[in-house]
Amino acid sequence: MTDRIVSAEVLVGSPTRNYVTLRITTADGIVGLGDATVNGRELSVASYLRDHIAPLLIDTDPSRIEDTWQYLYRGAYWRRGPITMAAIGAVDMALWDILGKRAGLPVYQLLGGRVRDAVPYYSHAFGWDIPALLESVAEHRERGETYIRVQSGVPGLDKVYGVSKDPNYEPAGRGARPSEEHFEPGLYMRNLPKVLGAVRDMVGPDIHLLHDAHHRLTPTQAARLAKSVEEFDLFWLEDVTPAEDQEALRLVRNASVTPLAIGEVFNTIWDCQYLIENRLIDYIRTAIVHAGGISHSRKIYALAEAHGVKAGPHGPSDVSPIALAASIHLAASTHNWGVQEYMGYSELVHEVFPHAWSASDGTLQPGDAPGLGVELNEELLLQHPYEPAYLPTARRFDGSVLDW
Ligand code: KDG
Ligand code: MG
């Protein structure tokens, strides 16, 4: 007999940081969870789900996952973009969770079963200066991690993406307005080769180093940077130009063989298509939550597979433990997987979202709980109500706004 959806609730809370969670319940009493967090725009996606999607789900068959995706995407007419796609992504994750629970199987089994024994992750090392960064890298090595993102302070800049005085870096700051910081490409570009050179000297050739330029350079600056760090053998250089001008990456590609990763702000396969088909990138970074869930992300990775591109999904703290679970289940069952970002969470976040997935020795395991294997401690979540929080904005020294 066919089950049907009886409720779709949206829960917004701020255990350490804001998260938007969708909870779908069926007439048979099966509960599925989805993450719909869009950092700094949480209430828009909560409203999209509550006001426009939840009423459409009532009485529908939760096992019609692909049909529900197509209905919500094509049926909206106004489509694509992070808010719509995160909302659809949350529904999709919750429906896969329900299917897994109904079948008594973890989602990776429904996706074709394991293709790897463990999913490598990369973590974040950072320091204001080179000695502090080297210390941070050494700590990550002690935990058995072999893929490490390295970000450092830049002399002349007082705030820098990816670096914090606090051991737990969190770029979104609580408050009614975004904070502002300054960035100058020249200062950054002259500093990075020194930083990467020092880290490479310390770790030797076998450790995979990554770096995130965070969308700030012009095409020629990006090409110069990629060339200047080539000798340090990065696993990837991320977001070296803003994502809108995709042709910009051709210049970078032609200038160097530093592997390129981009796509954490992409939301559909059509955002990724040009870069993948033209082989302008090595890794596609779409997050499961922001790219329409498991169903749509699989299509992106299948397109990538045909063009020698691998998946390297976004996994900062604003991707909740539910969406991270979805990513790990996909990673376990997708052949062309490069590495999963894993920034980690505060203890409180682990308590709010108890999970079957686990991280140790530089790898992630999906666990064998049915579905996605994540629960929600609603009482604890609601003890921490939503608080406005924004990512910073950036300006050059002349006062003009720059991509953050
Ligand atoms: O919400 C924005 C952050 O998730 C982003 O700045 C983190 O670039 C990021 C990364 O690669 O983790
Ligand atoms: Mg990034």
C-alpha cells in the first residue's frame, strides 16, 4: 500500500550557528530530515518551504522522489537559484531518508552500494602567520589527515577569509549587518607562494594541500597565481575567480596545470555544464543542499564523470550534519569522487543532530543506520532560537566592494 506525506515542518534554530531543517512525516509514521540552510539567508528558504512547498507535499507519495523533484523544479516556473534549490534539496534529502528507513537500508545502498571503503575528507588548517599555520598543519597531521586546506593571514590585511583568532573558525558573524573587511589582491598574491612553499617543505610530497582563493581575483591575476604556486603541487586551487564569468577559467587553465575546483555557489547542472564539458575544472564543488539534493547532485557527478572531472563537495559548518550525511552516502557510492570537505561542528551541533556517520583518521563513514542516519533533537534545537548572522562583505582599500 502506498504511504503518503502527512506533514512537512520547517524548524529554524541557532545551535552555535543558524540551521534550517525540514522534517517530513508520513502516514505510516516514517520521518525524513532534510537540510535547507543558506548561510545569511536562512529565513528566505524557510519561508519558501513553509509557504510554498509544504502545502504541495501533503497527501503525496513519498516514494515518488524524482517526480516530486521535477514537480517542484519545473512546476515553479521561477526556478534555479540558491533559495529554490536548497528548498528542493531539503525535500529530496528527506524523501531519500524516508525511502531508506522504509527499506531498512542506508541510503548509499539504495544508490548502488559502496565503491570505496572509506571517504577521504579535507579539513581546514589556518594561521595568521607561517609559524602558526605550520603548527595548525602539524595538528591535522597528528589526527591522521592527509588532505589539508591551508589558509593564512596576509601582512597588511587585518581580516582574511579562512583565518581566525578563534580555534573554531566561523565566517558568519551574528548581528543585524554583515561585518566589513578589506582585501587587496597584490598583497595576497605575493604572500601565498611563500606560505605554500613553507607548508610543502614541512609536509613533504605525499600530503594533499588545498587552498581557497574565495572568488576574488581577475582572470589575469588568477592565471598568474595558479602559475606561481604550480611548483607546490596543490591538490586543488579553489574559486580562483568569481563563478559568473566561466570563460575566465580558460585563461587560468592555459597558464598552468594547477588543478582547479569551483562550484560551491552553483545550484544546478546547467551552472556546471560549460565548465565540465569544456574541461576547465578538475573538481566540481556543488553542495548536496544547494544543488537540489541527492537526485540532482547525482546527475551533476554523472556529467562530470564523462569528462574526467571529480566531485569535491562543499562541507563547511553551514552545511548541516544532515546534508553532510547525504554527501557521505553519495561519496560512498559514486566512483568519480575526489574528496569531501569536512570543517567539523561544535559539540552542540553534534548533540542537536545525533548521527550515524563518523569521522576519523582523515576519512568519513556513512554508518549503517537506515536512511541518512541523522536524528533531530528538537528540544535542544529550539533552546537556541534563530539569530540574524551574515557572512562578511569585502572592500578594496579604495572603498569599492569586492567579492568576499
Ligand atoms: O557560507 C559560505 C561558506 O560556506 C564559505 O565561505 C566556505 O568557501 C567556503 C569553503 O570552501 O568551505
Ligand atoms: Mg570555498
